[in-house]
Amino acid sequence: MEEQHVCLVIEDDPDVRGLITAVLSRAGFKVLAVGTGAEGQAAAAAAGSRLALITLDLGLPDIDGRDLSLELRKLSPAPLLFLTARAEDDDVLAGLSAGAAAYLTKPFLPSTLRETALELCRLQPGARL
């Protein structure tokens, strides 16, 4: 039996977190969703190499997402997908330099999130996770 890919979602807004969870669950991921950077760091430490993807909001209440991304990089090799309202060119460049494999700005289309997540996991849409 194939093991399901695990995605860690770190997003403080419960509505957005629910949307991301629904989209990625439908794409075949097992989703671990948390609302703070501290919870995200703990979840990444616990999951370790089982993580296939981490989505990260930059505007968390307890830590800047770019700082958290550096800590997450120490805990997991999973690609980081930044999902944020910060849409200026400098923000995108700073995110990519902080370790993001991809950067989506809010609001985003659910289909774009799904396709990006699958691409980052080197899977084609429709492929079994």
C-alpha cells in the first residue's frame, strides 16, 4: 500500500487554513494544519522526513514567516510554498531567498494551489499521491 504524502499547513486565518486543507486533501495529501509558527515548528519536527510539502503564511502572529522558513529548513527537506498577502516584488524575492520553492499571493485560485502543490511534489495533476 502506498503511503499518503503529508503536507504541513501553517496559516493563522482559520478560514484560509480550512480552504488550503480542503484543496490539498482533495489533491490526495494527508494534511496537518496549524495556526502559529510555534505549532508549525513542532509539527515539522515531529513529522520530519514524512513531509512532502509545507505551506507557510508569512504574516503569522508569533514569528515572521521568513524567519520560520529558516528554522523549518533545518527540520525538513520538504519544499516550502509561501502563501501570503505580501505581493510586492521585494517580498517575492525575499521569500524566494528565504527558501521558498514557490510563492503564491492571496487571494489565490484553489486550482492554482492544487497544481503548484502537485508540481512541487513532482506529481502531475491526477497522479495518485
